[in-house]
Amino acid sequence: MDVRRFRACLPLKQAKPGEPLENSLTHTCKLRGYQRWSMNGHAHWSIHPWRHDENYVRYLDELIWAVENGVYPFTRTGFKWDMRTEGEHINEWLAVLRKHGRALG
């Protein structure tokens, strides 16, 4: 991502109220004369939270640390870009965080 170009797209504009963030990013980039591209493949990935549930909110600081440091469960459920935190799905993330010495609250 070219951060300088991205800053030119702030603040984000919604095409429709309540739309997903990805749609607002695409819409705003288009308004500013840019294009938003997503790359798929083994060298490119992103993490997409399914739900902003209680587990996600409770462990958000640790999940951000994990993403920023390239730490994530080896086996993910669903699509390769999914971040599942609801119910027992949080256990895979917690195990990886503990392995890396993260204190969990």
C-alpha cells in the first residue's frame, strides 16, 4: 500500500450507509481518482474479521499485535483471509499468542 496516496483518500466516504469498509475504501478511492486492488496468492494476504464479537473486542490489542508481527494460526477456518474469533475459534489465536509470550487479559 502506498501510504501517501492512501492518506489522500481520507476521510473515507460511504456510497451507502452501513456498507462494509471494503466498499467505502473502493468508493472513496474512485472519487479521488485512484483504484483499489486486492491481490490474491501465497505472497499476499489480509485478515478479515468475521464478527466483532466479545472475543474480538476483548483480545483486540493482542490480535493487532499478532497481525502486525505476522503471527497467526497456521490453520485457519474458512477462507485464507478470515479471522474467526467467535466461540471456540478464539482458542487457535490464544494458543499462538501464548506461544509468543503475550499476556492475555
